[in-house]
Amino acid sequence: MIEHEIEISEDLVRDLLREQHPDLAELPLREVAGGWGNQMWRLGDELAVRIQRMDTDPDHQLKERRWLPLLAPRLPLPIPVPVRSGAPSERFPKMWTVMTWVPGLPLDHGSITHGEHAADTLAAFLRALHVAAPADAPVDTGRGAHPKDCTGGFDHFFDSVDADAIGSDAAAVRAV
């Protein structure tokens, strides 16, 4: 467990549901592998619980709650949509959200199986996203930056790698 991470167990998620959404509390619940800042729990057949793991800033979940329902009908593929809000409590001091479950497999756990249609489907999704944002849309300054503006993060992680493991390739890696 990482320093700022709270252990999120099935019992914790079930308790949070009992406290704030008792009508959902007895649905089958199982952990979904993966995630970094948030952890996912499958809730019944149609829902998921997205619970903050390490992130202490509620802004990401607040943005998701606000914008995903507006994006969903405009996109040609399903995306998770918030259906219930979980508030910080004495038992768990962070936000969490009950969302719709989108069936499928993360690409890092599977492969593209729709062959020739996959590229068209992805292109349609990206075209639907590539429109002018509403005037009140949030701006995320921490993402989408030009790589030359991200050298601090690269240097931090590169410097943490064992120099002997990189050997003579260090200069070539840094040049790229």
C-alpha cells in the first residue's frame, strides 16, 4: 500500500453503500483489477463503484459527475455515467461514485478483436470528442501538454532508475 492510500476492501465498500445507498448495498460486489488513483468495484450486473484510492483532491470525481452525463449521448461508444454520489464520511474520508458499468476488457488485458472496424470505431469516437468545448468546460492544465513541457516528470523518474541497469544507453534514452 502506498503512503496516502487507504485500504479499500469489500467490507468497506459494502459499509459505504449501506450508509449512503442502502438500496444498492446487497447487490453482488467484486473488485475489478487495475486502476491507479481510483479503484473499481463491480456492483451487480449494471453498476460499478469508483472509489478514490490515492487521490485526495475531489475535483476529478466532481468533473466526472458533471461532464460524463453530458458527453455520453454525444459519443458513439458507451462510457460510464455517474448514477449516485458517495460523500466523504467518518468511515472513508474521500469521494466515491456509483456509475454505470461498461462491459468490455481494458486494452492492456486483451486485444482489438473487431479487426477492420476497430479503426473506424475509434476514429468516430475521437471525431465526436474533437469539438469545441462548452464555455464552462474545465481546463486540465496537468494533461495534454507538449512533451517539452513535461521534462521535469521525465527527469524525476529517469533519475530514479538504477544507472547500472541503463548502462551506456542512458544518453540515447535521454536524447529521445
